[in-house]
Amino acid sequence: MNKFLIFTLSVFVFTSLSVEAAVYKGQDEYVKKCVKCHKAGQAFVATKKKREWNALMKDKGLKLAEVHLESEEKSAKESHEYFESNAFDKNSKHLKDFLLEYASDSGNVPACN
Ligand code: HEC
């Protein structure tokens, strides 16, 4: 029983720590890659609901990449290299965690910025 309890606790602690880490990594990515164009910063994150971010970010952010790659806006061009890169592929998961964490219906308000 004791061993089981310790096991359960460590799984719980480990899981919450890695979720935290992913949100933090996603925030870092967002600040570095998105804020230069979406200047509202974290307020921009709260313009969408969890469901909307989820749709944009599923399949490694396929839809989000499309929005930028297919945009007629000249200013979107600068983002093409990033959205076509392996870095985006790799970090889209963290980015998604971050975006969902601070979506308008998440009940969370970012502590920084
Ligand atoms: C180089 C500039 C640039 C970068 C970098 C950039 N965006 Fe955008 N983004 C744009 C432009 C321009 C549009 C408008 C596209 C259109 O409407 O044609 C846009 C559109 C969007 C939209 C859809 C429009 C809306 O308001 O619903 C979302 C969501 C979005 N960007 C999120 C992000 C996220 C998240 C990142 C970082 C991973 C990012 N963008 C990086 C320029 C950028």
C-alpha cells in the first residue's frame, strides 16, 4: 500500500511538472516567434477559445502554418521560413500547450508580461 501510494504520488508530481515545462517552453517559443508580429502578446492568445487554438494546432500546427503560408498579407511572408521549419514541427506541441493554457475560456491569466 505504501509503495503504491509513493508510486502514485511520484507519477502525479512528474506529470504536473512536465505539463508545466511544456507550457513554459511554449511560452518561450511564442515570445520568440509570434510576438514580433502579433504585438498584443499574451492578450492575443486570449482572443481565441481552447477549441479554436486546438483546431489551429492539431497535426503539428498544420492549420496555423497554412493561415500564414496562404495569407495575402505581405507581412506574413517573414513567418514562412519558421512555419516550414523543423523547429516549428518540433515545438508546435509546446506551443499548443501554452496557447490552450491561456485561451480565453481557460480561466488562466498569465502571470508575466
Ligand atoms: C512575420 C509575421 C508573423 C509571425 C512571425 C506570426 N504571424 Fe500569425 N499572422 C501574421 C499575419 C500577417 C496574419 C494575417 C493573415 C491573414 O489574415 O491573411 C497572421 C494570422 C494569424 C492567425 C489567424 C488570424 C486571427 O487573428 O485569427 C493566428 C491565430 C496567428 N497568426 C497566430 C500566430 C502564432 C501563434 C504565431 C507564432 C507561432 C504567429 N502567428 C507568427 C503574421 C505573423
